[in-house]
Amino acid sequence: MIKPLNVIQIIDSLAVGGAEMMAVNIANGLPKYGITSHLCVTRAEGLLKEKISKEVGTVFLNKQGVIDVKALLMLKNYIKKHKIKIIHAHSSSFFIAVLVKFMMPKIKIVWHDHYGKAEEIKQRKSLALKFGSLFFTNIISVNEILVHWAKKELYCKKVLFLANFANLNTTSNKTHLNGIEGKRIVCVAAFRPQKDHFNLLQAFTVVKNKYPDWTLHLIGQKHDNIYAKQIENIVKNEKLENEVYLYGSCLDVKYILSQSTIGVLSSNSEGLPVSLLEYGLSGLPVVVTNVGDCKKVVNNYGLVVPKENSMELATSLETYIQDENLRKLKGTQFQKHIFESYSESAYFSKLLKTYKAC
């Protein structure tokens, strides 16, 4: 008789972000494939807690400091109680996974690298990660840059490229966008420096001078309060309050995107942004900067511009604004491409092979 496979995802928080969203999506998806699924949150809960399926077992450690013995023992006891065989550790949560392995040597660790600054990979601090990789069974990287980096820098050589997937299963219709229907540009990106909202605001200022009816809608967690305040100050100082709207973290992304006309990302560094896949699922025409795997994901089904170039970004936005037929064509093509190339079923097929190989 084949024993059921028990897997636990470990993530530091449930704030709305790419890595966090993937941890929840994976945990929610595994029961469909006969896997007993669990999710451990080490430090802080957040909005994504509402998205966790009832089929997923959960444990919140409330971890304090780098090494928290109480939290570590709580996780060890949970793993032992539920007979978990595989830890799927996301981003920096690899550290507590390695500590658990010291106490439970038979446990297998799959480490998931979501590093969002692929363009700055040479500056990545990796000493602790390099040591931790001695205890990894497999590594999953979300883009090719991270695959090459892991093979070169880390001790675990079983490295799999597995592009993110997205789903828009939420049924909430809470967030109503301001502005005129059919004339809304949306950006779903946390308020972090690498998302470069400054570039987007500069581009949008150019756009609004020609097309004053169009509005910009910024959706995202304010991870960096100083950065977020700077964006708010620009909107206020440039008197953009009636054209640029900030909504904070939102779970009803499907509803938000259904009200939107163009999806944009203006990052100066990326891994593989989940929001770009969400734009595709929603059938939005997209404008993105050429960072991380954005160009690879978009292919020829959207407009890709150089990073930190507000004029190119503005020109591409205007291209869509001027041509409704082009918007519809590119949106439809991109949606079909995402469904075919970044589907949930294809993702789990590869992931389950990795688990079983452990």
C-alpha cells in the first residue's frame, strides 16, 4: 500500500506578495492531486489568511528573532504529529527548515527561490543560503537567471526551473475602482523600490496631459512605508489625486482586473511577477518592463519596454489608449498564451514529480 504524501509549505508571512501568494496557491492546490497539504507561517499573518482552503492544515509560529526555540519545537511537533515527509520552504524560510532537519534528519527540503531582484543577482548575500543548500534535496527557481545562479553558487545541484502560475478563484467584489469605465490603467505591485512606481508616475503624467480622462490605479501592500509615503507625496504635490488612486492590499484582484483596461508593471528588477500572470488570466493587454522573465512571459502578446525609461513606457501606454482593437487583440492573445503555457495543471504535474523524486 502506497503511503499518502504529506507536504508542508513554509512562508514567513501572509502579506499579499508574490512568494506568499505562491505558497498559498500551492498549499490550496495539492489536495486536488491526493497530497495531504499543510501551511506554516513563521512570523506574521496577513490578508492571504482568508484565501487558505479549509482542506489545508495550518500552523502559525509567531517566530521572534533568528532562532526561536519555542517556535522551532512547535514546528517540529506539528511535522511529527502529521507525519510530514517534505518541507517546501519559500524564500528565507529555508533557515527554519534546515534547523528542523537537524532534529529530524529524514525530512526532505525543497527550497523555492522567488528572489525578486534578478537583475541584481551578483549583489545577493548568500553565505547562510549556501550553507543551508547542503541540506536541500531540490531547488525550485522561478526564472532562468535564478536557475543558473543556484547551480553556480549553491551546493544542491538538483535545480528545477518552474515558472509561477496564478489563479483568480476569489469571488469577493469589494474594491470598486474610481475613474471612467474603459479608461483605467492598473498596476498590481507591492510598494517596494524595485517595483519603481516613480517611473510609472512619470510615464502617466505624460499620458494624462494628452488623455485627461484616463486614470491610474495602484494596488499593493505598503511593505516599505518610506517608499509608499514618497509615492503618496508625488501624487499630492503633482496634484494627481483625481487621476491616480492608491488602494493598498486587496484580495479581490479578479474583480479589480475586470474593471481595468490596461495592465502595467514598471519594475526595475523582477523574478516572475504573479500579477503579470493575473493580468493574462483576466485578458488585459499589458505593458511591462524588460526585467526578470517578463519578456519571456509576455512573448509577442504585449508591449515590453526598457526599465527606468518613462518616455518609452508612456509611448506604449498611449499605443493601447489610441487603439481599442489592438487592446482587444493583445488581451485575447495574452490570455490564451497564459492559459496554455502557465496553467495550474501543468505546474502541479512538474511539482509532483519533484516531490515524488524526493
